[in-house]
Amino acid sequence: MKIPKRLEPLAEDGLIDEVLRPLMSGKEAAVYVVRCGTELRCAKVYKEANKRGFRQAAEYQEGRKVRNSRDARAMAKGSKHGRKEQEEAWQNAEVAALYRLASAGVRVPKPYDFLDGVLLMEMVAGADGDAAPRLNDVDLTPEQAREYHAFMIRQVVLMLCAGLVHGDLSEFNVLLGPDGPVVIDLPQAVDAAGNNHAFKMLERDVANMNAYFGHFAPELLTRKHAKEMWALFEAGKLTAESELTGEFDEPEEEADVDAVMREINAALADEERRQAALAAEDAPTQREEPPPPWLG
């Protein structure tokens, strides 16, 4: 096929030899199968911000490092330079996450290069040698669902041990290769320690895994791995070897301060009314004045 304009710089630099076909087009990028010498790889072309369905919500940006204070101010103001820097930071986040997670033992595609908003990476092949299917495109037996669920929970643990939360993990962002699941699509990954929304995202990621695999093995629907691993993470005890049970004893509910204050205020108001009634009873009875003549 004709080389798309966004891929021309990679072809000119000799990074790719041929663009074979489009593989998929998602909310944030279009992916092509390309040939690099004798190898097949994927070229992920990030869409421009105004053409992307996935918006850079503030909760994903929180905790991400910026090169300098000038860039941070520009990004906060939303200037042209700031928007450009924010876009580059969004794209660079996936590249950095892939390298970081690969080093931590997480099953992710191997990154090869990143140029002009295009990420060149490993093509995860299926059993037939073609691109691997996504989880949502396969049917599983209950045994496979339990096996893959356990594997994915372990991947989430490894990501958290590396200090990251995927943030958008679902059956649409996991490929099923011959050796098992492979995690993809990481531009929205967040810093677990530096983002106040990290636990909420972790809980959603795990809930998505439970819901998908629970379709084939219903007992997985009630597992509480997210709260269990987060408690270990906060205590500094989570490791790649941590044994998880999927169970978690909820701490006793903290007092609802607002409800307590409402009860106190209501009691004080009742007491004021009671005291006012008592005072009225104790007050001397005043002699009633005769009605005016014109009312007689």
C-alpha cells in the first residue's frame, strides 16, 4: 500500500521498508503492519489531539514530570507551546512506560523507535503468524479464563511494583499471543505514587478484568485483588512474589463527620425548644386586657 504521510519520515530514515496494511484505528492512534527488513512490526501513529476520542483528562496528567518550569507554565496556560509540549508528553508517556514495564517483566510489546509521533514496536503475532487477536475477540473455557485472569492480575501487580497503573486496562487493550496475554495501549498510564486518582484507576482496571474473565468463570466476579494489592503497595510490602488471595477485609467504616454534626445540631435544637417551653410554663400569667368596645 501507499506509505501514509505520517510514516514517510520513518521510510526516509530507513526504519521501515514497506507498509503492508492498516491493522486498527482506535480512539488515540492508528496502527499499521510494516516490514522492517525481514521482520514484521507495528507502527503506531498517534492522532492529533483534536482528532482523538480519548481526551487528556487532568486526572491522567497529574503527577507526570515536565522538563522545566517554563513548559509547566505554558501547559497550565494552554498556550500554543504548552499544547505542543502536552501532546509530546502524552505520546512520550507510552514509550517510557513500555521500556519501564518491559524491564519489570511485564508482557508488553517491545519498543524499537519513536519518531515524529510514530511509535515503532514489536508486532505481537498469534498462533497463525498474523497479528494476535484482542481478548474481546476470543472465546475462553472456564479453565482458560481462570488461567489468564491469574496471569493478568500478576501483570497488574508487576506494573504497580514498577510504580505504574495502566489506567485503561480492559479486554480491548490486551492481545492474546501464543504464550498468553500481552498488555498494550499505555499512553494514559499514571504514576501510582504521584497521582491521587491512581487507586481509582487501579480498581477500575481490575474490575474490568474480573468482569471479562468472570463472563466465562463467574466466581472471578467477586475477587478483591485491587484493594488487596493497593493495601500492600501503600504499606511498602507489595513485591512481584506477593501471594494474593482475592479477598480483603474492609476496615471498619470511618465516622461520617457530617452525619454526626447533623445529629448534634438536631439535639441542640431540640434542647433549645425544650428549654423555651419550660421557660414559657414558668413565666407568670399576664392578665388579659378586655377587648376594645368596637369588637363587642
